[in-house]
Amino acid sequence: MKIARRLLLLGLALMTALALVAPAFAQGTGQAQVRVAHLAPDAPNVDVYVNGDPVLTDVPYTTVSEYLSLPAGTQQVTVYATGDTTSPVIDVPVELAAGGAYTVAAVGLVADGSLSAQVYEDDLRSPASGNAKVRVVHASPDAGPVDVVPRGGQALVAGLTFPEASPYAEVPAGTYTLDVNAAGTNQTALTVPDATLASGGVYSAFAVGTVFADSLNVLLVQDNAGTSASASASASASASASSMASPSASASASATASAPMEELPDSGGVGTWVAMAAALALMGCGIGAIALVRRSFTQ
């Protein structure tokens, strides 16, 4: 009985140690996947920094980068106009969870001061066999709420407003014609023909451009492709854009390109301190376990 009791005490002590230290190790060693999207139509090319280190340079409008692995925790994302490192246009902390995937997007307009960073959580889990997953990101700053409707089908997205992202919807793989309508109407402002969604693919459809400049467009990006973004569907304005307008408007310029993601130097930081804290916690719990066992032997 005494031996059984000692073993039980030892087991409880070790379980307590593991419970305390596991979260610290998860934060210290976990990684997140992050990509950057330049979706601000009147913004110049930009340089992107993470924690003071450059990761993208001379990035043009409509670029969606590849994913970069970053330590979980708080990462400071700073965006400058290309060649300028004195006046950031965006400078925000981004919270990253271990195992998560994120898109940090520059949206809005320079002209009216609405330029900002939006962080979208990406779901890279594969859909069921024979299906694809797709979501819509409303990144057109002067367009009103929209519905996205596959031609001849039910709406995938209803009442989506700038700068929101819809949940991912699982659909049968295939080629679709998508109509972007003013919310609650049949007035089509944009048609996306030949949108091909492959089996197993996970996609984001970014609605970009402005009503004012008649530059509305859709970038269809495969999130789980592991490559730089490229449009796999073309878009065309097919109805009066005025029905999509919201109060603000500004001229825009556009270009399509992709930029390689540079490796971020390993500078230690939060991960190192968390790992040290985890080690100390484990040592403390181990000492507690030994004390419990010794006490049981003396009884």
C-alpha cells in the first residue's frame, strides 16, 4: 500500500509539472504562418518590416505574398512607402497563435486617411474529398455591402461589408461564374467568369479596386498552394457601379505583380524568454515532486 501511495503521489506531481510547463513550451516553440497583401488602390509600392527586419521590398498593389513562418506571440508589422524608413504608413502589433495562419492586408485609401492594416485568420485545413473551400474578402473601400452568388446557385456570401472577410464555405470542386451584387438586389456590379476551384483547394477571393475609378476587380488566390498569389479568374464590370458606391471615393492606380518573401533573421526575442521560463517552471515542479516523494517515504 505504501509503495502504491508513493507511486500515486509521484504520478500526480509529474502530471502537475507537465500541465504547468506545456503551455509555455507551446508558446516558445510554436510557429505561425503569415502573408502580406497590398490591397490599397491609391497607395504606392511599399516595403514591409517585421520587428524591424525587412521581409518584402518594393511591393506593388494587388500583391499577395507567400507565407512566412514567424514565432507565435506579438510581432510588430511596419509598412513604409518604398525607400522611406522614417514615416510608416502602417505600424501595428499582430498577435499570432501557434499553428495559425494569417493574412495581414493593407486596405483603405491614402487620400482620405483610411489606410489601415486588417488581419484575417486563414483556415488552411483541407476540405472533404472532391470539394474546395472559398471565402470572400471585401477590400474595396468605396463599395457598399455585397452578395456573392454563383451563377444559377445560392449566395455564398450575403451582406459582406468593407473590410470584412466571410467565413470559408465548402463547395464542390469545379468552374464557376460568380456574380458580385449590391447586397439584397440582383444588380450585378462585377462578374467573375471561369473561377476554377480545384479539389482540395482553399481559396480567398479578394474584391479590390474602387467604384470611383471603375477599377473593381477580384483576385482569386489559392491559400494552400504554397506559392505567390496569382489570379486564376478574370473579372469584368457588368452593371452600373453606382449601386455599389458608399459615401467615400478616391482615384486609384493599379498594377499586378508578386514579390518573393525574404527569410526573417532569427533574433531570439519572446520565444527565447518563454522557453527559459518553461525550463525554470519544469525545474520548480521537479523539485516539488521530489519533496512530495521524500515526504511520503518518511511517513
